[in-house]
Amino acid sequence: MDQNLATLFYLVASVCFILALRGLSHPETSRAGNRYGIAGMVIAILTTLALLPEVNILLIGAGIVLGGAIGTFIALRIQMTALPQLVAAFHSLVGLAAVFVAAAAFYNPAAYGIGVPGDIKLASLIEMSIGTVVGAITFTGSVVAFAKLQALVSGRPVVFTGQHWLNLGLGLITVALVAWLTTSESAVAFWLIVAISLALGVLIIIPIGGADMPVVISMLNSYSGWAACGIGFTLHNNLLIIAGALVGSSGAILSYIMCKGMNRSFFSVILGGFGGEGAGPGADMGERTYHQGSAEDAAFIMSNANKVIIVPGYGMAVAQAQHALREMADLLKEKGVEVKYAIHPVAGRMPGHMNVLLAEANVPYDEVFEMDEINPEFAEADVAFVIGANDVTNPAAKTDKSSPIYGMPVLDVEKARQVLVVKRSMATGYAGVDNPLFYMDHTMMLLSDAKKMCENIVRALKES
């Protein structure tokens, strides 16, 4: 294929990727965004194959078919609740691929047009080093994030004395090794860079507690993009540079937005090791009593309300209760009750998690509001119906300085006249922090599976 024609196709693919990001910014256009992304990737792959002078099409085709089959199998079987760890796992593969490409270019530079062994271009060595460092950090960091989200290891922060100084020391050593590699092209320097970067990936993520994991996923998303961008320079592939930059910059922007939503330092996120290390387990709630109710109680209270604000969370996602919840809301609206949905920026451990679930249940978009929009309305609401949300409704985040989630903006559900909370049990949430909301006088606990409770409320509303 002519290089000019290939450049044109790469430009078209780049536009498709930009349109994909634009479409994915809202549930109404997300499907179109996915289609643009698929189209862009198909164009990119076919154009790249056409540019290669001598390739084993059968071998490459086998890889595409095998990878596509595995991806399709995972996509069909994955639960919405497992998407955060799936994203972390995919990020790890991007980082590992960056390391593999860098190693291949280092040992066979002629194949990449960057020189010959022992005489690689200086710019290529620098690009290769950056891609290797970011890729290796992304790989091990994503593996640790996956293990925490999947509960293979504890989600609590792992901290020790001198942790930040150790990270700083390893970072400075990595810079020195990069300088050594660019001046000597030593294989020892290259593999030491890989080893130390892999260790840094672990050390950056282990101090981060469960409450901050959504930001970690976004941060690793950005890292994977920059790793791909760095390798794009090594491969002299403009589209990979553009796609990597899009992923890296969009991930960084999302991380910044989430940091504002959780009152975290953006630079602390970039450097890792934020959240939890300075906070204890929170104030001891001791033995406290709570008010427990039934589906019939909840149906009576909400059917006699003027305004109900529903707060969905991870528990709703686990129980797949969104369809029953929408049916409950429809019945309340038929009775003249105003119904709105309040979404926290990180509800469900992943940005947009709740929006997608509600859209799947055909909840009208004009009834769904972000935290900043809906918070002033809780004081006017007769009922706040909390279904499976814990940490994002915890008022201790505003008052208890010893709490790991102190400073994180939360939904002001406690300001409603009556609070109904659907939970399986009185256990703590993902951050491991007790919630004083559950013990307030105007709170009624509905201890049950979220889907079952909503179905029972629907039945009670129909009978009333």
C-alpha cells in the first residue's frame, strides 16, 4: 500500500477513535461510540497489515482469531459488577505488550528501522526506555489492582515506614539506568529498568485502599495509553501514537475529574500511594441499635411521599435489581410521586457504572442526576431510597477525620425526612468503614437481597 494512502486511512481511523470517545461520554450515544471505535480499529489493523512488506498472514490471522475469540467469550460472560477488575486486567496486557515490543526492538532494531545492535538511535533508546518503564509499571500495578478488586488479596492499604523514600529512590535509580542504557546500550541496564519498573508498579498500588480503587483504574487507564504512545514512536506508527495519546489524555482527564469528586490530590494519584495511609479505621461505632422494616413498610412510606430520591450503588449491581427498581419507580410515579435518581461519581467502583445499569433498565435520562445537581434536593425529599450504596452515603466522610474516606464528597441522604436503606446485612462497605447513617432515628434498614426487596415492594405497591 502507498504510504500516502496509508496515512489517509490512519487519519480516518483516528477520527473514528475521537468520535468513539465523544460517543462514550453519554449513555444515549454510547452504542454509536462503540461502533466508531470498532470501525477505527478494523481500519487500523487492515492498514497496518497492508503496509508490512513480508508477513505471515496465517500466523497473524490466527492471533487475531484467537484473541478475538477470547475477548468475545469474556465479554459475553462478564458481569457488570466485575467490569472494574476486567478493565484492570486489560490494562495489564497493554503494559506487558509495551515491554515485549521494547525488548524486541532492543534486540532486533533493524526490523524497526531504528538502527543496528550496538548502534541504536539515541531518540529511539529514550522512547523505548519511557515505553518500557510506563508499560512495566502499568502491568504490575494493574495486576495488584485486579487482585484487590477480585478480593484475591486484602483491599486494605499496605504501608510501611520509608515507603515513599523507597519509591523515590527506585525512581531515581531508574532515571540513572535510562541514562546508562542510552550511552552504552547495555542489556543489563535494559533488564534492570524492567525489573525496577515492575517493582514500582507493585509499590505504587499496594498503599491504596479499596475506597480509592476507582481512581486507580482510571489512573492505570491513562498509564496504558502513554505506554502505547511511547511504543508508537519506537514502531514509527503514527496511529499508535495518536490512539495512545487519546487514551492517555482521556484517562488523565477522567482521573482529575474523579479526584475532584473524591477530594483527592491529582498529583498524589499520578505518583501513587494516596489514600488510607494517614487514616485509621474510623471512629468505633460500638454496639448500636437500628430500625428494621419490611417491604410493606417501605411501600406504604413511599406511596404516601411527594418526592423520592433513589440512590443506587454496588449492591444493586450485584443483585441485578435495576429492572425491578425501575418498575417500583414507575408504580410510584403512577401514584403521583416525584422520582429522581442520584448518582455518585464513583458509585459501583467505576465511573458511569450506575448510569449504564439504569440505562439498561430504560430509566429516563432526565430523571438521573449527578451528585452536585441532586445534593441540594435531599433536604426537600420525603424519602431517600438507598439501594446497595454504602460508602458514598456515609456522613462520616464529612465529620470523622479519622475515617479513611474523610474528605470524600458524599450524597447528603441523611437530610431527607425518611431514609430507607436496602442492604444484605449490617456489614461495612468496600472501604471497611461503618456507616452512622444506618443507626439514625429516621433511617429504616431493609435487610434483604436488593432485587428481592424491590420485587416485594412492587408487589406491595400493586396491592395497596
